[in-house]
Amino acid sequence: MSRFPPFAALGAVLLCAVALSIQARAETGAEAWLRYSALPPQLAKRYAQFPTSAVVLGDSLVLKTAQKELARGASQILGRPFSADNSSLSHSAVILGTLDQLHDLAPNLNPPRGMSNDGYWLKSATVHGFHCIIVAGTTDRGVLYGVFALLSKIARAESIASIDEIQQPYAPIRWVNQWDNLDGRIERGYGGPSLFFADGKVRDDLTRAGQYARLLASIGINGCTVNNVNADPRILDDNFIAQVSRIADAFRPWGVQLSLSVDLSSPKAIGGLDTFDPLDSKVADWWRKKVDEIYRQIPDFGGFVVKADSEGRLGPSTYGRTPADAANVIARALKPHGGVVFYRAFVYNHHLDWRNLKNDRAKAAYDNFHPLDGDFDDNVIIQIKNGPIDFQVREPASPLFAGLRHTNEAIELQITQEYTGQQRQLCFLVPMWKEVLDFDMHVDNPSARNQPTPVKDLVAGRTFHRPTGGFVGVADLGMDANWLGSPLAMANLYGFGRLAWNPNLSAETIIDEWTRLTFSADPVVLHTISKLQLSSWHVYESYTGPLGAGTLTNITGNHYDPAPESSEENGWGQWHRADHTSIGMDRTIATGTGFVGQYPPAIQQLYESLATCPDNLLLFFHHVPYTYVLHSGKTVIQHIYDSHYDGAERARDFISQWKTLQGHIDEERYRDILARFEYQAGEAVVWRDTICNWIYRLSGIPDEKHRVGSSAPSP
Ligand code: GCW
């Protein structure tokens, strides 16, 4: 056989290569915001002075990743070679290293002092006579974050000519949880099967797990819990730990720590003991040995997440012990290794008697955890869902954020859209999360009276000077090419990471960054996609659950379709108490469940009184007649009708807004997303009609605008 293919064949090979490379650029959404697409030449010119190589001041795994990422990104975005050489500084370069390493190289530079862990400094400076861009971190991971930030700026054509910028994370904890089962399914996951597990084992090929870690690192996320909080005890089998350590290997280059969800009954379920009582010394011993073994195999292991005494999970209540007893026994095993325990505050009785009007699931977290404030070890973090129920389309901030002064906290936000359209409908959650994070709890803080105490500061440990705390997002990315099941939904992962890094960023800034990186800087694209994303939560809320009634979805089934009756007459406690005259949960102190009493006094006042309770949470806190007049001047029932019609109309308008993008973005994503909006418009009508007809039948009150009930049976 000839060593050289004949010309015709060579041509075919070349064509094939071209076709393949075009195909490789096909926009599946897989690259998310790390597309590094080439800047147009006139913009690339702005970076003519940008160095063409990097000098790395250390040789750690993470620094090497930073160096490779810089080479990959800079060469792709600027369309010219960038070499990741290691040689000493003999020309203009990007310098990558920790602050200490930088000091050794250039003692005369004055790097910022007192930066927090994982922070970085981006600085344009002359070093040894050469023009350089410095990316210096307090840690190796900080350097990697700095590289991603630098690349993001270049990709968005931001000037870096005289850059001098310090960035540091708001809180040490910036984690995601994956609810992956060992059989490969993901609880509440809508983006395909698990990246980590298949058929009861860790996958052989963990390429996507590594790519996931890259995405996480690019937005400053430093930990990932890989298995479901409804944990299979087998995850702690010795043979499984060896498998899981391979996932940690895939994460490590990106500075992402692996952690595991554990079943509290493990000492008995898989450990051969006859008890899992946290106060039994055999149990403490078991945890200690298990944890030592994990650290032997995964030296940078992050810790455990615990769901106990909740939704059928076993917990310390089996032995009359408290969550603090349970958390501490594990925390003490982890402590010598620097690990932490996330103990979830999502502990409630799902067999509540719905006939008792004083019962209230919303009260559970505070009732269970507030009395234990101060009893938890300092490497325990209480992981608290943003609202007191369960990721509904609108909830007030959980009162527990204000109820722990001597205990570390983290807020749990849900990136996967379990109750908000399951990625089949657009719902950009950053505006919702910001409302909670910015909400001032008015906690009385004797050491800083009259200072605001927003949720973001409480969870970050700033208000009460806690050693740790922060942000956890339930992500549930899967094997689908676009990770979450929809390219637009990835804005929620991006937004979570950006807020965990800096909750003071605005939703507008976040979506502008994301759109530029994921699509382009074309003004039509920026305007349209930002507008769609920023309006999507309100639109979704208006046709699924206005006035704080909760998402009126099928709560005993798929958490997706409208099914308002499924909330009532069962023990799950997601009640809206709609009857033929009135609707809403009375949670007041005066006449209701007393939930309002769990808030600090200023917040109690706000929610207790109908005069001050905001309309958008009215039915969360009060039971009112359908004819009750809102602050807006409309009756409750007319608002419900109007809101559903308006929401469905606005969802339909998403289609025409999206159509303005034809020719402005790639055809693949254009068509894919158009089909989703067409589907969503139909779903919004189904929601509108189901809820409006249901409430019309219940109340018998006609729609002033004569839209509702034409096809519904008369009351
Ligand atoms: O809302 C519920 C979900 C469950 C989930 C639970 C939790 C992992 O429907 O699927 O279980 O919350 O947060 O523990």
C-alpha cells in the first residue's frame, strides 16, 4: 500500500476533516459559556499587545490546568498561537502563580494584602522590563479562577490594557449537589443520565465528569457532591470508595473537591453494627475508620451531605437523638482531615394531618434546628433551602436563616427546575435567588446594630463571624450534550456560580455576560435573550402560581403538570386551602399556624398584617376571600384570572421575540430553542385553562372579562 493516498483520496480526507471540524463546532450547547469563539478581527486587534505565551511559577496540577486553559482560550479567541511554555521570563508573558511565588519573582510589585482564599489579582505590569499580565492567586485554585476571568473578559472584548483588579469570593462554600443514583438515574434531573454512575457502578469513562468540573471551576465552584441526598448506603462500601476516587481524580485538575451524600444508618446498613445511634461509641468508631479510609484514597475529599429524618430517610430520631448529635459524630471523624458536614434542614413530617389548621410544614426547619443553635461543631454547616417549603415558584426567605447565630449556614438553591418547568419551559432563576439573598432579615445583631442583615451575609457567615458557610446549588447536570436538557437553562448554572462568588452582581450583569459568552455580542442577540431570560420567572409564575399560592402543580406526581387538587387532603403539607369562598394558608400569629412568629420582629410585622404583606406573597401568609381587594385594586380572583391570561400571552410572545434572532445565531440552537418556546406557549395555555377553570368551578365567581368558564361546567 502506498504511504501517500492518491490526490482524490487526499481531497476526500481533507474534505472530511473540514466537515468534521465544522461538525465539531456544531452548536449543541456542550461548550456552554466556554465556547471561546474567535473575536472578529477588528476586536481582536485590541489585544495586539497581549502576550503570546505564559510563564508559570509553580508546577502543581491546578497551575498546569490554568496554563493549558489559558493557551486553549487565548489561541481560540484571538485566532493566533499562544504557547504555554514554562521557560523563565525572557519576553512579554502572562505570569501565572500564587502571590508568594509572584513575590519571589518580582519583590517590587505590591500585590494586594489580605485577599481571601481563592481570590486573585489581575494586573498589567512591567516585570523584568517586559510587558506582562499577572494572574496571581492566594491559592493555585485562585490562579485558575483568574485565568477563567481573564479569558471571559477577552471573549467579551473588555479592555485589559491597564487592568488592575482584585476578585475574591463572598464565602468559602460554593458547592453543587448532584442527586445522582448509583443506577445512573438522576432524581429531578432533566438532562439525561448520570455523568458519574451507570448500572450500579462508577462509569468507566469519566470524560464528561472532567468537563463538568471545568465548567464548575470556570465560575468559581469548588465542591461537588456526586450522589443523591437520598443516599444509597452502598456508596460507603470499601469497593465503592475506590471507584468514587476516580471521580475525584477527574475533578482534581480543576480544583473541585468531591464530596458524598451519606445515609445516617450506614453503620448498621453496611457496617455490620447492630445500631447507628450517634451517641454509641461503636458508631463513632465506625465513622472514624470509614472517614480515615476515604482520606487514604481521596486526600482532598470535601465531606458529607446528610438528609435524615425526612421523607422516609432514617435519622437520629430513631434513637431519640438530635440532628446535632448525628451531625457531630460525623463531623468529629472528618475534623482531623479538614472535612465538613452539610446537615440539611429539610427535615419535616410528610404525614401531617391536613385537617388540623394549625399544622404547617413551613414551620418544620426552624422548629427542628433553631433550638439546637450552638450545639453543632464548627465543621458542621446547616444547609437550608431558600424558602420554608420546597423550591416553589415563589416563597419568602426561610426564617431559619435568621434563627442560627452560633451555627454555620449555607443556602440551598435549586438549579434544576423541578417546580419551575423542568427545563422544558424557560425560567431564569437568578432574579428569584437575588430577592432571597438580598432580603434583609432585620436580625438583631448587638455587635452591629442598625446594619442590614441580608440572607447573603447570614449564609456567608459575615453577620455572626462564622468560620464557614455559603452557597449550595442542586444542579443535576446529565449526559445530554447540552448538560441540563436545554441550552438556555445553563444560564441558571452560570448564574448560581456567579452569585455564589459575588451575590452583589445584578441579574442584568449576569445575563449580559452569559449571553455574550454563550451566543454573541450582537446587540439584537443581547437585547432579546436578556429580555427573555429576565422576564421568564415572572411569566412562569403568572401562569402557574401567582400571589404566593405555590406552584399549583401535581405534587404527588411529576411536579410539572397543573393539578391544584393534588396539594390538598394529604400529608405533604403543600396546602393552599382553596375552598368555595376563599384561598390561602393562614400562617399568621393571630389566627393562623403561627409560622410568621418564626421571623425577627420587623419581618413579623411585614407579613402578619394584610396591610403590609406584599401581594405576591399574600396567599402564602393569609387566607382571604376571593373577593378580597389587593393593593393593586383588583380582587384576588380577578387577579388570578388576569395573571394566567397575561402569563400565557407573554409566553406566546416569547416565540415572536425569539424569531427576531433568525440569522443572528447559529441555526442549530435557533431551531432547538424555537421548538421549546412553541411547546411552552401550549403548556402555558394548558396551565391557564386548568387553573382558571378549577378556581371558577370552586368559587362560582365569573371573570369580568368573560374569558373563563365558557367551556367549564357551570358552578
Ligand atoms: O422536593 C423534594 C424533591 C425530592 C428531593 C427532596 C429533597 C432528593 O421532590 O426529589 O429529594 O425535595 O430536597 O430532599
